[in-house]
Amino acid sequence: MFLWIVMALLTAAASLAVLAPLYRRGAGGPANPALDIYRDQLGELDRDVERGLVGQSEAGAARTEIARRLLRADEAAATPVAPVAGWPYRLAMFAAIVAVPVAAIGLYLFLGSPEIPDMPLAARLTAPPEQQDIAA
């Protein structure tokens, strides 16, 4: 009985490991990396101007373009993402919660041998050589 309780707990833990990303998908998410890239580009452009690698007029045009892209990326990041819903989402949750554990138990009962008693190593090794299994 203890084995079945441990197997049920491991199955529940595996199901939760699959479900956790499904729940976190609609919530927040990481910051937009494009914003960091454009801010770094602005900083790099300022350093290039200080070293004299880029002229003031070219720097102004590049700064305007980077700022435009930064604003566009910021607006896209501010747009709320609708949480995933519908039948594909529910089907994935059903598969993670019910179908995977049921399939695993069914496969174990079909391929495994839960009714065979334990065969301790000491008892197998003390048996007469003619009764021992060569593969063991």
C-alpha cells in the first residue's frame, strides 16, 4: 500500500510540474528584452559620439530612430496579453491532470508485474547453482 501512496504523490508532483507553466503563462511574464536592447543602443551611441566615431548629425538621426523603436516596443509591452483560454488549454490541463497518470498506471499494469512477489538478492544468491538464473 505504501508503494501506491508514494506513486500517487510522485504522479501529483509530476502533474504539478507540468501545470505550473500553464498557470504562469498568462501572468506577467518577463520584461521585454527589446527595451533593454534599445536602451543599450542609446548608451553605445553616446559613447561613440564622445570618442568621435559618429558625427553629431548622424548621432541625432540614429538617436531619433532608436527612440522611435524604443517607444514602439514600450507600447507593445504595455498592451495586456489575454490569458489563454478555450478548449486547447482545457484539453492540455485535462491531459496533464488525468490522462497522463491514467495512461501511466494502465501501462504499468499491462507491462509491469505488480502481482509477482519480491525476490531478494540474498535469497537468489543462496539458491543452488542449478536453480539460479544465468541472466541474474
